[in-house]
Amino acid sequence: MKKNFFRAGIAAIAFAGLYVAACSTDDGLSGQSTSDDVTVSFSLGLAHGASTRAAADTLIGTASHANRLTYAVYDDEGLTRLGATTVDTDFPTTVSLTLGKSQTYQIVFWADNKEADKYAFDADSAAITVDYSIHNNDAADAFCTMHEVTVDADMSIDETLTRPFAQLNVGASDATVASDAGVVIAASEVEISGLANRINLRTGEISGDVTTTFPATAVPNQHLTVGDSAYTYLAMDYLLVPDGKSTVQAAYTFSPQKGNAVTRTITAIPVQTNYRTNLLGSVLTSNVALTLIVDPIFEADNPTVTLK
């Protein structure tokens, strides 16, 4: 299963007779800059980040954990011109590259959390491989983009990195009732089938068809807010989605502080790149169907859509 995720923006700028001398701290395709080189500076931000660091530190999905940037440069035939460079950084950040005049390049950027370290980048193929080993942890959030540019003069480019993932959440409306009965959920795990596990950052192609078990992990220490309602957060994962919009199956195990675990299996769950899918309802005390809401909170400020 494959999907082209990116729509690359192409900038072609030609100014004859302008000489640019690159500073020594720039990344370049050759050891020293010449009159045939130009400097391209990127200002990089993350989509849908919180307006303040304090808010970001407490809320899932606010782009607060990205602290590492990886980038690489390719020519218009896909050949590597500058291999993977990885730097520790906060966002927004800037990157300056020394590139050859009158050439077309594709520059890929990937931002993630270095402590989580769950993504492997192969510079030759420009592909990220996903390690689905982190559950209920917002450090799994990551962002990417590809920018294609033909350069003939010094230029500055603003670029926003976006999530290539869907977010899948489970929220309980019956946690208080369950707690009164002595059931307080401490951890959750889930087996999910129908996932992709590889994305080509240069072409945007998403591929793979895997089933993986996200390990038992403490439930998120916050509420899941959907619209005007707050639910007890039981599970959260970032998923790479085949075709950008697909369905998955999830088998959850919710483990209480004491007593027997609660299990729920949900089939045909719709998931979509850069959207939240929320499974909501009486998860712990009833076997009735859950409410499923696909929420474009990451993508746009649109109303939520309830799927019948």
C-alpha cells in the first residue's frame, strides 16, 4: 500500500550577476564556496504547535517534544548531494545551505524527539522507518517536509513541517463509575493491524502493511478533550497510515491497579494523516458500541465529524 503524502512547492528564482559568499558555518556541497555557489536559508517551524511552551508541556499533540532535526539534499534525479545531517535544536530554527547555481534540489527535513529515538533515516533512499515501540507517549510525535527549489541567487525560505501521522485516542466516559466499583485503569496496551511503517521523505510515498503491539504503558496523565467534553485518557498512539486515509483494527487491554484487565477490540477504525481519531464512551463498564469521532483539530479548525 503506497501513498504520495507531499505536494512539493517549487520555487524558481533567477537573478543574473549576483555573487554570494557563503559563511563557514553553512552546510555546503563542496568544501569551499565559490562564485558559482549561493546560500539558501530555511526558517523551519512545526505545524499546530502550542502558543506557549507552558501549554505545550502539559498537552498531548502540541508539537512540544521535537528537539532534533535531520535533513538531506538531493538533486532533481534523486541522487544524494548532501547526506544526512542531524542537529539538536529547538523550534522554530534555521538552516543555511551552500548550493550550486542554476541547479534544482530537493531538500528533506525531519523533526523528532532524540530521547524517544524511534525513527531511522536512510539517506540513500530518503526514507524513514517507524519503530512502533512507544505507547501513550507524546514524544513519538514527529514532523516532516520536502522543499524543491531551483537556485540562482541567495534566498530565504519559510517552511512548515507537518505530521505524517494519524493520532488514535481512547477516552472513557465511565471512569468514575468504574472507579466506584474498584476499577482504576493504570496502564494500557494495544495490538494494531493495517499500519504502514515507512515513508519516503523525498517522494512522500507511504508503504508497508504491518501488525504491531504497543507495549503496556501508564495511561496519559491528562484528560482527552473533544469539543466541549472531557474524557479519561486511556490510550494514545501516532500511526503511519497507508494511502493517507485508511482503516485499522485495534485490540486494547486496559489494566487496572488491581483486579482483571478490561479488553476491547474495535474493527474498521478510520484513520487519516494529520487527523485525530477518538474512540469515546463507556469503555470500562459496557460492551455497547463506542462513539467514533474523526477530528481535524490538527488539520484545520473545522467542526468534528461523527461517523454513523
